[in-house]
Amino acid sequence: MDITIDIDNSTPLFTQLMNQIKEAILNNSLNPGAALPSIRQLANDLDLNNKTVAKAYRLLERDSIIQAKGYRGTFIHPDAKENCAVDLNEWVTEKLTETITSFRSSGVTDSEIRIAFGNVMHNRNN
Amino acid sequence: MPENIIFHIIFLSQILLISYYYPKQVLDRTAAVLEKHPPDQYPKLYPRPHSFYTQGQKRYKVANHVILALGFGLFIAIGNWDYSTSGEINNMIPFAYWMIQGIPMLLLEFLGYSRFKLMRAADVSGKRRAVLNPRRLFDFVSPGLFGLAIFMYVACILFFYSIHGFQIHPSNDTFIIFVSLTLMNLLFTAIIVGHLRGKKRDPHQAHDDRMKQSVASIKSLFIMSVVASFFIITTEGMQALHLDFYRASLMSAYLQLTIVIGLGALLRKIKLEEIDFEVYRKGA
């Protein structure tokens, strides 16, 4: 299974990497349990920074698309195909829209929402 | 002395094998590449002008011819010395000559490095490709050969320990063998790690070609490690059995074997007609 990264493309390199791994899973080029190259190997092969590949792997692991098994390496998650269909960005946008709509209907102003959101994001009230 | 006649035959083989046979193979291969894949059709293969490669071929040929002549001179000189003195031949003679024989190969290796560096610098394409398969040691070498290399390393150290004991001192043979064999194996390990995890030297090389090259190199390194341990044990065994007069012959045979295992294996296993040269075409 080949992977191609275009450094002139405006899409971030780690996103290109994630998208291509997801595509490979969806079109059965990569099956559950298949081993992936190490971060260093892939970074060297693509002439990328180790941190870029590590970020892509970390986000894929968070989404349960891949799983790291210590010294044995990184593998495709058994539920990768189902999890590929879940778009976390879309889910966050949907949840935030619902929440903001309910705040507005309760009379909260946009500036109050922004301040509260900022406080929560920066852990000021926690 | 019959042992010196044996040495002459083996040393003649060293001269011809390393300074005639393999250089001829390398030159024939280079000439075939230049003829079948010319710079106007495969520009990515030649980061320097065409004349640079033809001149390089000539220089490589002349250097090997000079070393070949030197070898024949040495061969005659050893023969004369042998008949006049009937003495034992120093085993450092084939080693010193082997070092000289290695100079053109070393220069070729340096030129290869600088060529790949220029190829990488000239590669302006924004697209980078990789294969999503891990490269693991046992994809390249059998567990048996891996185990044998470890066994021979340990056996060699234990063999010396049983004869000389162990002291951390430069005069202790076990210590010298332990340090030199460990350093050699560490160097081999670094090269193997480079093959498994390192950057692609040739930016255009096809994945299958890279894998073939890695398999040939890694296997060769493991075999070299086994042979080196075996050679050290045999040399020491010969000394213990008072067969010192065969040491020069053994040294020459061992040095030839390193070239057969290294360069020879690469030339044998990586066939020119199987290399994907299409990746070096303009716009490929």
C-alpha cells in the first residue's frame, strides 16, 4: 500500500497522512490488525519531521483507527473501518451548534457565550 | 615449502579476483547502464554531466590496472624471497595489499554518496511516496542466520577467554578480540538500522529495488559477521596447533571471502535487467 504526500498542497501534512490511511482502510487496502511502519521509518521514507507523523498517528489512535502495542509496533484497530466513518470535527460542530442555539434561546448574549467558552477552554473556572 | 606454494595460489587468486574480476564486472555494469539508459532519456539518474561518468570509468580502470601490476610485482617478489630464504610469509602482506585493493572501491562508494546527495538536491518534486509496510529485521534475514551470528560472536569471545583469560588491558588477546569484534558488529548494526529505518539514499529508487538491495546488504553483513568470528577462531586455533605457516594463506582467503560476500553478493543478487529504470525518466 503506497502513500503519497504533496508538500505543496495547502492541506496540512499530518491531515494528508491521516486521510490516506483512512482511505486505505475504507477501500480494504489496509485490514484490521495490519502492521504500520514505525514513526521514524515513515518520517524518513517521506522525508518529514518525526513530529508530523507522530501527530497523525496520535490523532488516529485517539479516533481508534490505529492502536499502538508498545515495542510490537502500531496496528490497524479491529474497529477501524467503523471508526473511520466517525468525523469528530463534524460531531463537535454539531454539538456546539446545539448548545449555542439553546443558550441563545435562553437569552444569553454572544459575547457572554464567547467569554464563558474562553474561560472553559482555559480552565479558568475549574 | 608446500605451504608457501599454497599461499602463492591463494594470493594470486586475491590479486585477480579483487583487482581484475570484480572491477571488470563493475565496469561492464556501468557501461551497460550508460548505454541502455542514456542521460538524455534518464536525466534523473545522472546529476552530473555524461563526461564525468566516462572519465570516472577510465580512472577506475587505470587505478585497478596499477594495483593489479603492483600485485603481480608483489607476487614475484614474495616468490623470490621465498626461494632465497625459505622463510614464513607474514600474514600482514595479503592484508596490506587488500587495503590497497580496496581504495578504488572506497572511492566508488564515496562517489555514490555524493551522487545520491546531488540527486536529492536536484529533486524538486513536492510529492513524496512511501509504502505503508513496516520493515522488520526478520523480513530481511532468517532467524537461523541471526542466531548463528550471535552464537559465533559469543563462541569467539569464549574461545579466547578459555585460552587467554580476560583482563581489561590492551595486551590481553581476549580483550582485543572483544573490543574489535564488538566494534565491527556495532558498525554492521548501524548499517542494518540505516536500511530498516534510515532515509532513502536514492530519492527516485523503486520500492522493490530498495527492498532487494536491503535484503542483499543485510544478509551479507550477517554472513560477514559469522565469517569474521570463524576466521578469528581458526587463526587462533592454528596458532595453538603450531600451524602458523598457513596463517597468510588463511588471511588471504578470508579477505577474498569478504569481497565475495559483500560486493559479489550485491552484483549477483541485484540484476541490472530487473532494476526499474523508468523512475529515472524525465517527468516520472
